[in-house]
Amino acid sequence: MNGASREALAAARERFDALTDNTAVDATKLADELAAVTALLDREVSLRRVLTDPAQPGEAKAELAARVLGGQVGGEAIDLVSGLVRARWSRSRDLVDSLEELTSAADLVAAERAGTLDDVEDELFRFGRIVSSSSELRGALTDRRASVSAKSGLVGELLGGRADQRTERLVIRLVTHPRGRSLEAGLDELSKLAAARRDRTVAIVTSAVPLSDRQKQRLGDALGKLYGRKMHLNLDVDPEVLGGISVRIGDEVINGTIADRLEGATRRMAG
């Protein structure tokens, strides 16, 4: 997002955090209601355009949103949506993208309250690795001909009883309403959003063998000092790296594997 949309989303995040700091707010219910609003505005393009029209007064747009949503969702969801439509947006689609982020954030708040946020983070990462390694599974989850119930059922078979219920909810929502994103991109966004709940950055660590708890602690501390913020490690084991570790943080890769050094030596010899 750029310009006005970025500022609007930042303000919406602050309002969302202030709201969900109150434990009396049912975060799971809020997630369901925001998901319903997201689906509505994604489907009703004309309504979305009216609610993001910069020529219309913000208060008038908020009143329209309240009339449309009244009786369908609770007061907390209406207040959040009203705040969103009062703001200025660079593109009407940015409003829906922001609502979708807040929907996922509400489920993550529920996980945080239950003490399972770390589990959800790890499960999203591991599910992403499973999807990327199985073209058959990816095809089934992204098949446009498959019904919502069929995709939901498949995710339930894969994660039901094996993962936190919030993980299952997030993945089901992603595969049934991808909104033009690839499955991998959507899972990556969810993983980053989960990390942001604790103000941490995700580091994807690949090693030839599993790291010990002491090694993970030392690596996390070292990366935290290097980047100046808390670091959450998503661990992946790949025997092909031969030795050492590879760390990816966003677009930056720190590669200390034997395979990488061998490849570099081969290039130098060939050159």
C-alpha cells in the first residue's frame, strides 16, 4: 500500500489494538464478523467504491456502513469498519485488504490469549512447507472448481486435531477466499502477521540437521543483536545443504552452508 492507504491502515491497526486490549471483546467472534464484511465488500464493488469515494464526507460513509451492517455484525465490528471508511484510500481494494488483515489479526489475538500464538506461527510455517513440497496437495487446495465445503473439509482432514484451531481457521479462510493470491504468498503473509503480534521478525533457518535448543537460543540471540529486534526462528531441515546453516530474513539471505561454499568454489574454478 502507498500514501493514504498506508496511513489509513496504520490508524486502523491502532484502533484494532486498542479494542482487542479489552479481554471482554470476543476476538473469535470479531474475526468471523470482519470476515463477513470483507466478503461483502469484496463481492459488492459498487458499495466498496462508495465507501472509499474521496469526494464523500467521511461521516456520511461511516453512517452508510453502519446502516448496511446494522443487525448483521456487532458494535465492535461496526466501529472498526466505520473508522476504516472515514479514512482516505489510494485504491478501493486497499480497504478490503486492510479488513482482511484485521480479520486474521483477530484470530491471532484469540491465539495469543490462549497462549498458543507460537504454536500457530510454527504450524503456519510447517503447513507452507508441506504445500510447497506437494504439487498434488497444492492443486487440490487451489482448484477453482472445488467447492468451499470440499476445501474446508480437506483442511480439516489435514489439520483437525493436529493443529491449533486458530491455525485451521486461518488456513480455511485463505484457501476458500484467496482473493487473487497464491497459497504460498497467503501463508507467508499470515506467518509475518503472527510474528508482528509479538513485534518479532521471522527468520527462516535451513540446516542439514536439526538444531539443538542451545544452538537455536544462540542463533536467535545473535540475529536479535544484529537486527536490533526480537527474532522468531522458523526451522527447516534440508540434507542437501550438507552442513552449516542458511538464514533468510525477508529478501536478505545469510548463507553459511557447505553446499554454497562448494558452489562458489566451483564457479571460481570454472571462471
